[in-house]
Amino acid sequence: MQDISEQLRAAVDLDRLVETATELVAIPSPTRSAAEVANRLAEILTAEGFPVERPEAGWPSAPAVAARLESGRPGPTLQFNGHLDTVHLPFTSPSIEDGVLRGSGASDMKGGIAAAVEAMRALRDVGLPEAGSILLTAHDLHESPWGDGSQVDQLIRDGFVGDAVMLPEYNSDRLNIVGRGLAILEVILRRKGEPVHEVLGGSEQPSVIAAGADLVRRLGELHTELLKIRDPLAGSESLFVGTVGSGEIYNQSPTEFSLSGTRRWLPGTDYQHVRSQLEELFAAVGSSHQVTPDATIHFVRDGYRVDTSHPVVTAFQEAARSVMGQPLPEGCKPFVDDGNTFAAIAGIPAITHGPNAKGAHTTQEEVPLAELERVALVYALTAAGFCCPEP
């Protein structure tokens, strides 16, 4: 491994990597509008000699990108997967200063995709992998609420999937072996009639605000119960209320109360149980206060756990030891990403590891160039260790 590590260190070209990252960041690509950046990534990969496919995967306005590096020998396939779309915030052009790349998507996650591309180049330049192949996929429709994750779901169902997958999201300090599931709650409580002044009958109407207060209370009690469901790495399940709202003026009886939040759960909890539990709670509030609940429970991703005995975990930790001096501690992924999908639909281990970057989901995204170089080397070394000849 030491000889391979030295070869790959020499093969990773920081200037080439930064050029790719800058080109990707320079193209605005808010979710549902990633066609132009996908086209440019496909051009870059084609120019490097990698076979490139453009599967629509249910989203013909911005076909995905799939590129391969084949060894010509039987063996496992390691997939690098990333999303090309960014959140809907004002676009920031790329700039480089003091060794840091800034701009929309620099940290989430065009910089990481560029690092994965550079890992493929470095592997090719030294004649690796010894066996099997590398599959790189990139797509749109990741960022919610504008996207629903359906393009990567369809990519997997269409067979664009490896034996293990790595995702260069901005998480670098741990080996994420547990990922929690997520659903987004949107609830509206309604009463019949029109908004009315409190002294003209408003105080006699069912109070959506009282119903909303009861809803918040019951959800808080549920959260307290969920805290008892714990994992030593991932912590507890949870229910979080992020927004509430009602009313137009201080002395008018409103007709609606709205609430939104999240429900997160651990591997082993069934989503249908989550949904039924919430729907029962909403119905109870409606019945108690003579209001009608209109609830939407947006299922985002299910929970999962990585088998630490899988060869990709061994390869990754050896790569971490070579590059960072020691393997990473095991931990929980703090957010939901496409790794949850690969685990649920494809049943393959998913390792989320990317640059130590800042500013995700803001207009101040930034990533150190040294971190992009480090990630490229970790990915290349993981591939070299994982894609070995079959015994």
C-alpha cells in the first residue's frame, strides 16, 4: 500500500483538480436547473477519455452523468456519487484567495465532485484499479424542498450502482456508520367559517390557536418519549418543531394554524409506524378542538447502518490511516444524504466523506484547496484497496 500511496500522491494534480472545481462552481445550478453544469461535467470527463453516459433517470430536462474507469479484470465496483444542484440562494461566482475556493456549491458539493473526478484521473494515470471498476455518477434533484431525490433513486433502479458508494459531502471527521431517517412535517389546522373580530363572534369560534398550542404540546411530549430510543453513536430519535404561525391581527379569530418540523428516527424504526403515530396525534388534536387537520408527512430518507466488516470500510480506514495518520472514529452522519438512498434501495454500504468545508446552504460557501486534494487522495486510495482481484 505504501508504494501505491506514494504513486497516487504524485498523481493527484491539484491544479487540474482546482480547475475542474472552479469550472463547476462557475455554472449556476439551482435544484431542477442543473442541466448546464451536468453537460460541462460530461464534457470534462469525455475529454479525459472516460466513457460517459447520460441517463435521464426520470428527469429529461437535466440528464445525469455516469462515467466509468474499467480495469478490464473481474472485481468489485466502487461508486463515487454526488449532486450537482445547489440550494436556491443568490449565485456567488467562484474566487480563490489564501488557498480557499469560494462560490455557490463550493462546499455542497461541487468541490467534492471535482475531488472524485481527480481521484479517477489519478487512478488512471498510475494504471489502477487492479481489478473491477470505478463508477462516477452525478445528478440533479437533491436539495429539498425543490428536489425530491427521485433522480438518484431512478439511477439506482436503472442499474447505475456499484458494490459500495462514497459520497463527498462536507463531513470529514468521522466514519459515518449510522444514518438517521427523516420526514418533514407540514400541518395546517383549520376551522370552518371566515376570520372574524373577537367581539363579533370570534371568541365563540373553535380556536385554531388553542388547537395549535395543544399540537405543539403533544409533539413535545412525543419528543420526550423519543429521547428514550437511543443509539450509542447516533444519539436519540427526535421530533423538532421549526415554525408555527397563525392570525393576521391581535383581535381577529383566525381560521388556520400552521406548523412545520422534522421527525428523525434510528435504523430499526419503521417509517409506517412513524407515519401512523403522527396521523393519530393530528386526528386527536382535531377531534379535541373541533378543527380539521391537513397534514403532509414528506418522507425524505430512511435510516441505515453500515456493516463495519465490509471490505470498503477496511479500504477506507486504510486510506485514512495513510493520508491522515490514523483511521477515523466511528460516528453518526448528522444529516440525511443520498447515502441513505443507496443503503435502502441498493442495499450497499455508503460512506459519506468529503472536505472540511464551510457555509453549506448559505451564500458563503468555501472549501480549502488542501481539503480537496486530501479527499481526492483518500478516494483514490480507497478505490485502490477495494477494487482488488477476486481470490
